[in-house]
Amino acid sequence: MAGHSQFANIMHRKGAQDKKRARLFSRLTREIIVAAKQGLPDPAGNPRLRGAIQAARAANVPRDNIERAIKRATGEDKDTNYEAVRYEGYGPGGVAIIAEALTDNRNRTAGEVRTIFSKNGGALGETNSVSFMFDRVGRIVFPASIGGADQVFEAAVEAGAADVVSSEETHEIITAPDDLMQVRDALAEKFGDPSEARLAWKPQNTVAVEGEAAETLFGLLEALDENDDVQTVAANYEVSDEVLQKLAS
């Protein structure tokens, strides 16, 4: 198992859940604000906003929070403008890392991200220094309970998906970036709303990491994940189940 799923499992087992929940709510409402500002405030005519609202609902963000975020984007607090910024660099073991942020202060966020890399055995690079090692894809995630692997695979292919990876916990559907919302909507009609539907960075190849390098790497990824401005983190690492169990303990 590599990359995103491993890190999500580790973070689920560690840390203060209330703080993590508050941080998740903040990220999801920030995405709603940006989506509403960049397009129509009506989710029916704004696929990005529709996806952001659905992600917020899946995470149990209160309806009032969602409505306030849309109102904030369309009329209130016009002085606050969030900017999408991508940071790229290397972590322990030569692992390539991409961190995407939404920030109202580029200098502050850049300084914080640079410090996180340097304090955790990494090095922040220039834009495009590692992104060529990843493919930009659409990623849709459903819980495994919606159906069997064959059933989900057939429905996803029919909807236009490029690939499906099923596990004991989830069905992960990969699409071309432009097909994300089309495939998401088609599958939602059959299985209900997904737990996640967004653009993601998929590593073309992975780097095996173990021992102290793996522990330091996960410290770096956790620090990035805990930054208020960072929305998503992608990395091209792979660790064994034995190392994963040790890190999660």
C-alpha cells in the first residue's frame, strides 16, 4: 500500500480527534468559499462548488457552516481573498512531496511550509521540481459497503472512469481530470454521494522507505497536514505493512 491511503490510516489512529475535526471543517469551508467566488454561487451550475458542498456534508459539516461560507464568498468579507498555491519538495528517503494550500497570505504560508520541510529532514524545491513525477487525476472514493468490487468496477467503467482500486475499506475510482464530475454524478445516481471526489496527484512510481527515514517522513507529512493553510498532501512513498503497523502503534 502506498501514498495517500497509508497516511490517512496513520492520521486516523493518532492525534487529537477534536482538533483534527476542526481543521477538516476549516479546510472544507475554505474550499467552498473559493469555489463560490470563482464560479456561480449555485452548486447546480458550479461543479467545483457542488463537489465542495458534498465533501463537507460527507464530513458532517453543519449546514449553517456551509451556508455561511457561501454567503461569505458572495457578499460578506470581500477583503479576504484565498489564493491557491502549490509547494513541491523532497522528504526523507528521496520521497517527492506536493502540498497544495489555500492562503490569504502567500508569504506567511511559504515560510511555514519551508520551515516544516527543513525541520523534518526535507527540502522545499521550486515549482514543478517534482510534479512531473505525478499524474493529475480525478479521485472518487466510496465506502466498500456500497457493493462488490465487480459491481463497482462495471459501473465506473460505464460512467467513463479510467481505473478502479477496491480494498476492504473503500472503492477508489480514478478519472481523467475533466471527467471527474461527470463520473462522480453518474456513480452517485447508483450508489449515493461519495465520501470524497476531487482532483488529486497520483504518483507515477513509488519510493520504498523504511526504518528511521519512514518515521521522519511521516512526521513531515503530519506537520504539513496540520498546517491550517495546507489543503492536500501527496507523496510517492511506499512502506511495508510491518513498518505501517509500527508507525501506527
